[in-house]
Amino acid sequence: MTAYLDYNATAPLEPAAVEAMAAAARDWANPSSVHGAGRRARGRLEAARETIARHLSCQPQAIVFTSGGTEALGLALRGVAAASTIVSAVEHDAVRLQAAASVVAPVDTDGRIDLDALAGLLAAAPRPALVAVMHVNNETGVIQPIEAVIDLVRAHGARLLCDAVQSAGKLPLPAADLVAVSAHKLGGPPGVGALIVRCADDLEAVQRGGGQERGLRAGTENLPAIAGFAAALEARADRGWLARAAALRDRLEARLGGAAELIGAGAPRLGTTTCLRMPGVPASTQLIALDLAGFAVSSGAACSSGKVRTSHVLTAMGLSAAAAAEAIRVSLGWHSTEAEVDGLADAWDALARRQAAKAA
């Protein structure tokens, strides 16, 4: 049986989410319809919205449901009337590729944004500017100094978009103007997410049609998936699992000792994630060997169409392309165990010894 250690890619579907989706599917009417069945569906939709808002510490009316984090980010990037856009060098491709004309703000060797450089870019940027800085990096687990970023952005009269796909349900969300979240990283279903909008007057709809979601995202809401999203957040409300995951991450890193290079370890990191480099061994070799040994891990962002490619995140942190191509990501969750972590450490160490013997 495979030990699943790739929670940052997607998490196992929560049983409570499955039950909530099945219950919502019974109220299959269109929530915009005025008849009784439509009103019942609308009631379920708004109840889920209130649950999600409570767990994400925002107002229900701030939530705009989308098909996932990518669409939420796209709505913000294309819907805000900005004269310029600045993105951090370690943003997910869902930001980088939807903001192709943006200016890139550098990060330090631990992957944290260079605040002085950002201040300089903001001072020079045409106004109003939109700044995109993620909360937690999906590859390294590094937590950005988001409160300092918020202060800096506001001082320059700009707007802040925060990709919180990896931090939602794990850390308190930042008070950014726009915050993107996704259900499937939390144990909810794929295909649903939300943009938390605290600057509605500055946002224009990208997808137009029936006027759903306060006119900001047209299309009949995916009620079963939204109900599953709410149930998954309820299941994550007890965050004791985060301390257990962090202890497992620390156990894995201690087991590997000096054999692995720990990337981003000098910065605050979310306790669920470690990025490990095996010098001289391509990540593709590591992934295949570990998969055959029964361990599911990733290299870079798992959403890159199944490809193993050089990570822009790691090269932005100062690693050479060759070194970046030798790193894998291990991400833990609420079902992860000591046995899985110890087994992975054994398999990783055995692979490292085999590769060293070949090179000798």
C-alpha cells in the first residue's frame, strides 16, 4: 500500500465532505430559482457560505465561489483595474502565467520576499498597483512575512492579492484585499474554491452571464462541491493535527541528518512541508525509486501537467538549475504517521547510498 505524502498536491477527500455533497445533491435545484426547490438549494448554499466564512474569518458577503484557486487568482488578476502588477518570484504558475506582464519582486535565499526591493518597486510602479504575494509556498512551506507586506502595500496605495491555497484551514488568513483559497487542499472536493474580496468596488467580473455571486462570477454555483468545501473546513477546525504533522516533518529531517539539503529551513515554514535535495541525484530518479518503494511524493508543483521540471521557486532562491532539479517535496497531513515517515527516511537513505556507490 502506498504511503501518501503529497498533501500539498491534493488531500484525501474527507468522509464528512462526501456526506455533505450527497446531501446537497438531493437539493439539486438551481439556487437562483424562486420556487421552493430553488429556495431550499439557496438555503444550503448560503449556509455553506456562512460556515466557510466563519472558518476563514471573513464576512460571508466577501466570498465569491469559483472553480478553484486558479480561477480565483485569475479573477483577481484580471478583474482589478491596476495600472501595474508586481508578483513575487516564488508565486505559483497560476499567478505567474496569468500576470505575464508583471514586474517580479525578488526573494532571499530562504524564499522570503525582499521587502526593501518590494518597496522600491512599489515606489516606481504606476498607480494603482496590484501586488501578488503568496502566504505559504507550495514547494518549500516557507511562510511569507505577509503582515509586513500588507503594511508596505497599503503605504503605497496598492492592493494586495494573497494566494492562500496552502495556508487556508492551517493558519489564520491574512487581511489582504483579495485572498484565494481552494477546497481540495483541505480534504474538500476538487473543482471548487473562492476569492475573498475585501475591495469589491475595485473588482470587475471576468466571467459574465447570469449575475451569480453578486455579479462577480457568473454561472450556476456548484452546490454539492461548495457543501463539501464547508464540511472539509469543519473537519479541519481542530488544528491539533498540525502539531502532529510538524513533529513528523521534524522527525523526517532529523532522520536524514546531513545527508539531505533542507531548502528554506532558515525561514519560518508551515510544519506540513519539507523540500529535500539529494545532491547528484535527479528528482525524477528519486520520485521513481520512492514510488516503487511505496511512497508518493512530488517534485516542484504537482499541478504542472505531471511533468518533472526545474523549479522557478528554487532558482529564485539562488539554487542552480542543476541543484534545483535534485529536490523533492514531502508534504504531510492529518492521516500521516510515524511509520510512513520512518519508512520514507529508510527508502531515501537506501537510495542515496546506492547512488553514492554507483558514483564511486
